[in-house]
Amino acid sequence: MLEVRGLTKTFGSITAVDGIDMQVAAGAIHGLIGPNGSGKSTTMNLISGTYRPTAGQVLLNGAAIGGQPAFRVARMGVVRTFQLTRVYGQLSLLEAVRIGALAGNGAPWNPRLWRPFRHDHPATEAAHDALRRMGLGPHADRNAGSLPSGMRRILSIATALAASPRVLLLDEPLAGLNASEKAEVADRIQQLRQDGLTILLVEHDVRSIMRLSDRITVINFGKVIATGTPAEIGRNEAVITAYLGDRRPAHAAG
């Protein structure tokens, strides 16, 4: 589904991402982890079109998408969320998510975006469907700025979902949440996988990513140091040394 070959990004004399290879299978959750500064966010930026690769390829179902601007990558089916939740506080949940639907279908900017659409408008239907899938359907008319942090994170995923992605890139969706909020967001992510959506997940919460992911790629200093199942990653000495910092794999994977 999504494949990265020899992906490299340099900034002057600094190599932030150095020849990364990664394959994300269709319908799977693929985790991407590593210490702070390892190149995870840069990799996400390269895949989503925020940055142009210095070298290497990003392929979606065999078609090259690397180097395309972010809006084109999104229209091709690769849509991302961000670490900082961006909520349109003056809008209802429905209005906020509808912006994602419009971005996904390539509609040009229209000032009337801020006014209510017909109930049968395709963007409105897509927004309602995304809210329903993320469990926010009953709150469609609620002010987005009034949401607690966990629901804001779910709203950001719903906004990306409304763009009809084939691959969803989630950048630290659990960051800053309490235990109950993490559990709720993780449940929603798992449900998307059960619905058949392909997900690339960057997350610092090792226990959560071990539970959620089918396979995991670990990077350090911009290079891949391991790829495997959560159990394999939990036993990998290079990962333990570089990232987990705990020589008790069962605890790390718990």
C-alpha cells in the first residue's frame, strides 16, 4: 500500500532522514517510533508532502507521490493529523470536519464554506459520516472550541477521515492525554483499522503503540534500526538500547 524506499532528507550539512526503507501493508496499523530527534516527524513530513525528499521515493500502490505538494498528496489519498490539535473554535464540529471533506475532494476555497450547506451536500454527508465513525455524531452541532482534550484529538482524526484517505498518518495522537482519554482515542484508532483503513502511527507512548500496531519500524539518528512485530521489537537489543531503555521486553510490550 504505502512504501518508502531510500528516503533521505538533508538540511545543509545535517542528515535528518538517512535512507529509510519501510512498507506499510494495506489495512494495517504500522507504528513508527524512535527517540526524540530520531527523524520521525521529518519522515512524516516527507511522506505527507510537507517536505521534498533529498533522495528516495514514496510510493502509494506503486505510484510515486514523493515530492508532490501536500494538498496533492492528500487528494491522492494520504492524509495526516498533527501533534498540535488545530480546532476551529468558532465552528461547530460538523463545520470543522466539513473543511477536511472539502480539502479531500479538491474543492476550491469559497467564503460560503462558513455558511451552512444543504444537508445533501457531499461534503456535509462526508463530515457526518466521519463524525459518526469517530463517535462524535451526537455532538455535530457542538462548538468545537468547547471540547475537552481527548475529544479534540478525536475531532482532528475525524477531520482527516472526512478527506476519504486511503492511508491515514497519525502524528502522536495520544500526546498530552490522560489515561482515560488515551484509552478512548486508542479504541477509535483500533476501530478504524477494523474498518480496513491503513494507518501509519507515530507515538511516544510505547505501551500504546505496542498494543495498537501490527508491525513497527524503529529509527534512530535518521536510520532504520529494526522492523518487526511488537513482540520482535520488544526483544530487539538495538531498540532496547536506543529507545526503550528497559531490558525487560515483557514490561515494555505490556
